[in-house]
Amino acid sequence: TRWRVFGQYMAFADALLDKLDVWNGRLKIEDIEIVDPALLRNQLRGERGQMLVGAHLGNLEVCRALAELGEQVTMNVLVTRHAEQFNRLLGEAGASHLRLIQVSELNPAVMRQLNQRLENGEWLAIAGDRVPLHGGRNVEVDFLGHPALFPQGPWLLAGLLKCPVNLMFCLKHEGRYRVILEPFTDAVLWRRSDREQVIAHWATRYAERLGHYCLEAPQQW
């Protein structure tokens, strides 16, 4: 209905305003409820970093609160474009523990850089639901009862870096943000011979968890 469509637009506008608050430092760690039954926050200061896979659901920018306001752990957010401009803005805003890394392809130089950051105890964050705009590696899986394309990138990357993978979702409930942290897998193990099947398995598992939270907050998708 038109009313439902209008509500979707309003939710999106509300999220944009909240993102401005995040980037301007108006959102404090006390303003966020962190749901972490597996105590993943205790691992943020581990010797080797791990991977966080998020989604375009709710307000993914709130991960800055974890990096800047909470554990003071360096969070490297993998993006496909405009990293240099955003990093300049982050510096101007005083963000010292959040870095955007532009990744257009997983070449050896990029892999060495990311692996070194993990070895330094830094964490990687990547969205698991945005398919490449021009070609790229996708996999078709079931999402809320319908076939949908999901990117292979996060699961290819996790297999190459041999690091644990966790999920992070951020939903707004009654005017307050909830950051949900979930362990996903200790390792994504694939060989060239079974890579497609293994990646399809983990993309399917991810789509199941994403669908679960989309049903909790459908207007925030």
C-alpha cells in the first residue's frame, strides 16, 4: 500500500539522520544496546583479528561506536569505492580507529595488506549482501523464500585469510539501537575443487540469518 511505501521512505530518512549523528560523534556507546551472548567483545583485543560480516539493514555505521567509543580496536571497513574521500572525512571527524579500505579485486597485494592487519590484531568489516555493480562473483541462494543473488566475496576472503567470521546486525527498536554480534564460523575452508559448493553453503547460512533479522525490522532493510 502507499502507506507502507511511505513508511519505508521515512525509515530510510530516519536512518540517514542517525548516520549523521554517528559521524558527528553524537551517538555515545551508552546509547547503544549491545547483544553479545557469545561475548565476542572479549575477543576484540585478541592477538589476531577476525572478520565481521554486516548487512544493509538498520544502521551499519554504528560499528564506528564499537571501534571508536567502545573497545578502541582498529576496524578496517572494506568498501568498493570512495575510500580516500571517506578516510579524509573520518580524520576530520577525529576517528582514529576506523579505516576504510577500497577493494575492487582480491589481488596478492590486497591479500597481504589484509592479512597483515589481522596479524596486528585489527578487525575487518564487510557487507555480505551487496552484489558487485558490474559483473563480479555472485551466488544464487534462497532468501525469504525466493532466489536471490549474494556476493561470494566475504566467503572467498575468509577462506583465503583463514580467520574466524562473525555476524553483526544493527537494528533500531523503540528509538534505541541494538548491535547484535553473533559468531558464525571458526573457519571457511574451501579448495579449488569444492569452492563453489562451500561458498554457496556459507552464503545460504548468511542469507538465513539476514532473513531472520529482516523479518524483525522489515522497514529497516
